[in-house]
Amino acid sequence: MIPEVRQPDFDLADDVPKYWWDNDPAKTLLLAALSSSFPPGERFFIDSVRHYQKQITDPELKAGVRGFIGQEAHHSKEHKALNGLMQERGINLDRLEREIQGLMNWMRKQFSPERQLAHTVAVEHFTALLAEEFLLKYNALDEMDPRMAAIWAWHAIEESEHKAVAFDVYKSIGGSEFVRVTEMMAVSVMFPLFSGIHLVQLMKEDGQLLNFKSWLGGLNYMWGKPGVFRKLLPSYFKYYSPDFHPWNHDARDLVERAKRKWLAPVMKKTA
């Protein structure tokens, strides 16, 4: 699949509610914490893939890389706008974004280009799982304010479309299996750790730290019933197989349904 670079037109109006996912602080602030990481994270992903762009000879993969870079650049731009909206509502995402930017800068200095790309491959697997199984498969989008849902649906659709690009680049440059697997182990600690810490910080700053109803509801949704995070585990562990490829899990039917439902209202033009 060649990723399509879209230029959506989202409505970030002043009347979007502060807690735009199910009127729930924990759910909303979890996605807000993730959104804060996207502008610096996606710039890192683009740079790690672009480093090897001139070594790629396969025409289809070349086109895939161009699509990947275009999609990730638009994700960074739109989440920057979403983060600004949340910042105006008193949700301090600027600080979280600076922390993530500091981590990305540290990895640029400390990691080899190969491990930087392996980091991108690992995080892309996480984001594709979250996109396909969490946002598109379950009813999360239907519980959101429709204007917010459109942003997350668009992002999820494109994460699924380009989920194999960084992996294929890594394979094409002869990336080490040891580096690929060990970097996923590191990401498996860092990703939930930073997300959890940032969620606690946001809940505390927002005066919601002792909102046990919100905490318990969110924990039940993620790990109990329906348990969307719990149900991601089998797909997550497949990453460690020597035969793993992102497209072994083909979610195109799910993505096509999401396109029909969510993209048409926000698409003004395509590039």
C-alpha cells in the first residue's frame, strides 16, 4: 500500500468540550498525553527514515517513503494545532512536548542511525496496533466529540496505511534482528512509562487526581471490559517473531469502513 498524503480541514472550534472523549478526564487526558508526543516524535520518525532514503532502489518503497514522510509531517502539524487547543483549555501539553523533544534529541546523539530507525519501526508497530485495534475496531471514536473523532480517525487510518514503510526500509538496509528486537523491548518500557507518568501529571494539574470514578472507568476500558489494551497483547508479541511483517495483520477492511465514515466530511483536497 502506498500511503496517501491528505490535507484535511478540521474544525477546532471554541465550543469543543474540555473532556471530549466520553466527557471523561482520564480518557481525554490519556489521548492528550499521546498527542503531546506526536510533533517531536514524528519529526524523529521522518528523520530516521530519510537518513536511508538515498539507499532505497525499489520504486514502490521509494513511493512508500515519500508517502510516509508526507503523512507524518501532516500528523505533526495537526496535532500541534490540537495541542494548542488543549493548552488554551488549561491542559499543559507544552511541557510534555518539551520533555519528549528532549528525549528525541538525546536519542539522536546516543543512538546509531540503525537503532534510530529500529526505534521508529517499534513505535510504528505500537501506533498501528492502537490505531487499528483501539480506535478503529472499538467504539472509542463514537464516544468522542465528532470534531475530535475526525482527527483521531484520520490519524489512525494513516498509521495503518504506512505501518510497514519504516519496517521495509529497515529490512532493505540489512538492519540487525538483534537491534530490532532489543529496541522494541526498550520501547515496551518507555512507551507505557512515559504515557502513564504524563497522564498522572495531567490529572493532578487538572484537579482530577482523586477522581476515582474516572480512573476506574479508564482502567476497566483498557484492561477489563472490553479490555482494548489487553486484547492488543497477542499482536504485540508477534513482533518478536523472525517472520514478522506488519502486513501479516491485514486491517484494510476496517480502514476502508473508517474512511467512508470519517474522512469524507473533512477532506477538502488531496495531494
